[in-house]
Amino acid sequence: MKSALRFGILTAVSFCLKLSAQPVITSSDMPLVDSIYHFHTASTVGVDFSQTGADVVWDYTSLVETGFAEDSFANPASTPFVYQLIFNNFLYPAYDATHAQPGSDIVLPSQIPFEVTNVFNFYKNTSSSFKMVGFGATINSIPTPIQYQGGDKIYQFPLAYGNMDTSNYYFEVNVPTLGYWNQAGQRENNVDGFGTLNLPNGYTYDVIRLASVLHIMDSIHIDALGFTIPIPRTQTEYKFMAAGELEPVLTITTQPLLLFTGPETVIGVRYKNEMNIDGIEEVSQLDFSVYPNPASEVLTISNPQYISWQKLHLINSSGQVVITDISGGSADITLDVSQLPKGAYHLVIQNNDSFFKKSVIIN
């Protein structure tokens, strides 16, 4: 009886310890202002987003890289003044943003006669949430700050396995010579898994998985015609998040085949752009000559033996890829390093399945 009781206690303790090892994401894990985060994009073919649960091993080492992307975050004080009146103003504490992110132009159906360009998304990071409070955009040539009623709660803290939350937002804006545009959105967040994530660049992360479903209804009212055009759509993001990484290390984006209904289809995949350089052989000057070293403006990579290569990466001391060249070939190449922070870097050259590195100083 005692043995059985002891076994039960040990099993329970082991189970609790296992669960306690899962990551917990807080406001300190959010992006930093005046920072740029780099990502690989990957093919959407064959990506399985159905696997989740407790203590899962997600193996995404077979992702096929297709390109690069980045997120950048600025101080709201650096945005156009008209936006700062709302999003950088203590008189409006609910909208006094901590982050401004340059966004993409909003593409509306061709029959909608107005444009939304030069977008800045504004976020507020607090101990309880990371929330989008509105955006600024040029609408038919007029810079316009747009406040959300409510807020699009991207993350509610702490983010831990089993947590769920829902938020709602709404905005309406008059469009000169057209009518008005409003949007109602609902975000449903569900931290539906935790475990280990393996990526193609050799990195492994302890992660939680957040399934974030956004239901959006755009309504365009055209005064001249006297009717409103409804445009419903749904989008889901599966975000794999690790403590201390500041951005999701893997994001899989899906949408229904018919925008708001139909089978869920992967439309985007991106993962953190960094490389594990442990074990990569340091090449000699006879293989690749790098000069000047230290460099401050331009770094030249000389290839005296005309070795054919496919990719070249410049990696900072944190393992983040800051420059990538995929032109390949066997000729010499120059890199503009004038905008890089001073410090130690590694130049990694890929030749088929082989990698070589050289140490570089930027000053």
C-alpha cells in the first residue's frame, strides 16, 4: 500500500513538474521599440497545422524556404504628427500607444473606389495585454487616424497552456466623395498546445501554441448608390511562442477557401531567421578572403578559387541573420554594412549542403 501511495505521489509530482516546464509569455516577451525582426518565409505546401496538445514535438525541419520578411517597430513619436494627436497623447490614455508598426496597404475589392495606403498600426503593451488600439492611414490622399472602439487584443497575459480569451473592436471612418467604411472584428485566442518546436535552421525551442482566429466584417456604404456592401472574412494564425524571443518563432496563417467559409487553407508560413553556427568549419583565407576586416562601410568577399556557392549569411552575435545574399555563383561579392551595429559577426557561406564560416568585425 505504501509503495502504491509513494508511486502515486511521485507520478503526480513528475506530472506537475512536466507541466510547470511549459513556457509562460508575458508583456516582457513583446517586441522592442526601434527594433527589426527577421524571418524566413516558407512554402505552404504540405504544412500540417492540426497537431497540438500537451507536450507535443512539432517537427517543421522539412519547411522549404522561399524568401524573407521582417517586422519593424518604432516609437509612436516618430510617426506623422496627425497620428500622434491620438496615439501619442496622454490626454487619450486608452490610445496612448507604446508601439507603431509600418503596415501593408489595405487591398479592397476593385469595385470599391478608395485606397488605404501608408499604414501605421498602433499597439499598447501593458502588464495585462498587447492590444492594437487603432491605425493611421492615407485614405483617398488624406492622412487619417482611426481609433478602435474596444481593441483587438492580440495577446492577453499571461499566455499559458489552456488559456482562452475573446476581444471585440469596431471602427467607422467617413470617406470623402464616397460614404463611409466600418469594420467589426472579433478575435478568439486559444493557447491549445505546448511542447518542443524544431525548425530547419537547426534551432529547437520550448514553445506554447496560440491559435488566434479573427472574424472580420467590412462594410462599405456608397452614398451615391444608397446601399452598403458587406465583405466578411476569417483568418487564423497559429503562433508558436518561446519565452524571451519577442516575436513568434513560427507563424502559420490560414483562411477558409472562400474567405469566410470552406476548408481551412494555409496562405502563409514564416519562421525566425537565425542560424545555429556551432560546428561549422572556419575557412582559411585561401578559400574565401574577407576585407577589410574590421569593416565599417563595405565588406568584400573574395573568392580566389571560384568556389560555387548558393547562399551567404551575415550573422550577429545573437545568431540573427542580418544580411542574406542568394545570388550565388563564384564571383566576388560586396556587402553594405554601414547601417549595422558595431560588433562581432560571422559570415556563413553555403555550398550545396556544406557550410563554412569566417569571423568578421564591424566597427
